[in-house]
Amino acid sequence: MDESYKQRYFELLRSLSVPDYFSYDLLFDFFQECQEGAKDMRDINATVRSFGVNPVTLTLYIVHEHAFHLGLIGKKEEELKGDEQYHQLICSLALDKYYTNEHLAYHSGSFASRFNPTISNLDLYLNFILGMLGRYRQGDPKDTLIVDIMTKGFQMAKCVSSLLENGFETEAFSTWRTLHENECILQVIVRYGKPVIDEYLKHMKYAVAFRNGLGSKEETDECFVQIKEEMKALGLKSKDMKRFIEYGWLLGIKDVMQVEGFKFNFRDGVERCAGLSNYSKNYEMSSEIAHSSPLLIYSNKEYLHHVCLLNLYESFFRLEKIFTSLYMSTVNQEQQAAYVRMRNLYQNELRAAYEFETHQLQRLNKNQPRKSGGEPPEALKEAE
């Protein structure tokens, strides 16, 4: 055996951040045995004969199988080096999962792979923004509420994209529903500022109390006294408590109760105050899917793919504008300039992908003009 080959494999393990408390020698033995096993499988199985072996992916299966079973059986690695049965177990599981999950996995039949620009443009931008947001402090709602909500929004956008890539259109569209709720909440908070943030934080505490999550019974009881007093002042009844806890933070908007049609719910409350009521029909359709209506089972996959992707783009455009405003106000001029260059570079790509999807949906609608809610790609404006 070429010692340099072994050392290169050790470098691979280090590059994958495999902890050095694992025996690299043992992992290398597993890898070699898997390579032999893969050769045998290709010799006897025509289905896998044309498949090569990605050493990085195979190694990840090996490492995780070994780590899992090592903890499961409670033995030390020294005891397992000469255990032929254990070696066969790890290699058999790693190879089976490698070929089945990587090459023979179930595919629902997607209308756009992750390499398609309509997906890859969005994924690239999402990965970039999520990387940037990872540099901001998070998890302390009093100071990081906007960043926390925004981060979750972009994470859900990435989830929707991933589901579409894999042909799960109904699941993607029902997830977009939650993304839309998230972006509406963010729009309201950003638009109305501190009064709404204060109310939102207060109602967060109410929600925790409603789920018996506060530290003591006394604190919980005190919360409920406050809730009931506020509801009484608004003329609300006991049956309205859950809706008040969930949506009462909208009272941070001055004179919100005088807004025509306002109610303590999402569509007539949060969505209306966010100025995104033109999405109500898309939201309703998504809700039907989320609640396992026949639309979940019998929807037109191609149509739903384009509808969902367009709504995803439009949500992304709005979230990106808020992110840009935050980012540009918190970094130096050099970083601002770098972001503007990147933004300008991909702005045209995103617009082209959005327009392409619009035409695809028009084609399915027999060339009828698209009746969407939402901002066109012009929502991506030059960063100032």
C-alpha cells in the first residue's frame, strides 16, 4: 500500500472535521474494505456498474456509521480493530446507504433540478445571506428580534427551494404558507417599529404562559390577570383569548382597531397590516394543502411548481430588501461596496429567472395574464 495514499486519506478526514479521537487508521481500513466491496457489487450488479464512488460521500457514511455503532455497543476502538464481524457491519451499512441514498434514491419527479438557474440563482443568494446573518447576534428577542425573524424567513425560503428541487411541490407550497406568515410579521415590525416590537415581546410572554412555560405559577397567574384585563378593555370574550394572545401585538399599531375589516387573525390582521392582502388567495390555496384537502393529493404538480416558485421569489425579494437595509447600516463602506457589486451581479439573473417562471405559468394558464399578488423583480432595487 502506498503510504502517501493513506496520508492523503487522513487529510480528507481532517478536511471533513472528523474528530481526531477516532482512529484514522481504523477509518482508513473501513474505507479500503468498502472500496473492495464496491468493486464486488459492480461485478455482480448491473444497476450499480456505471456508478463511480465519491470518496468524500462514502467516507461520511463510514464515519457516521462507526460513530453511531461505537456508542451503541459501548466498546473501545482497540477492541474492534480485529473484529471482522464489526468491520462487515460498518462496510455493509455504509455501502448500502451510499448506493441507495445517493444513486438509487426515490425521486418524486421535479420540474427543476438544483442546477437549473431558476433554483440555483436563488440558492446561491440564500446561502450568501444566511452566511452573512450568521455573523449577527441572535436568540435574544429584546435586542435581536428582527434578525431572528429574518433568519428564520430565509431558512424557510431555502427549505421551500429544497423541496421544489426534489419534486415535493405540495409540501413546498404549504411551507411557503409559513414563510408568508413570517414575512408579513417582519414587514409589520419593520414598518411600525418599537411600539409593535414591545407588544410582540409582551405577547410572546403571554403565549409562553398559555402553554404553561413560565417559571412559576405566580408569574403565570399574573400574566393571565393582565391578559384578561386587556381583553376586557377591548370587549373581547374568553373564547377570543387564544386569538388575542397570538395577534394582540398588532395593537402596537396606532388606531389599528379602526382599520376597515381588521380582525385578530392572520388574513384580516397581520397580512392586511403588512400590505400583502393580495396574497390571500394564494395563502388560502396553500392552507388547503397544509390541511390535507384533496388538493394535496390531486394537484397539478407542474402548475403548483411554478406557482410556488413565483411566490417564493416574491417573498425573497421582500425579505432581501429588509436584509439589505440592515446589512448596509451595520457594515463599513468597503463591505457595503462589495455587497452592492454582488447584488448588482445577480440582480439580472434573478430577474431573468423570475420572468422565465412567469412565462411558464402563463403558458399553463393558456397565455392568460398572470394574476399574482406580489412585487415584481423591480423589488430588487439598487442598494444605496
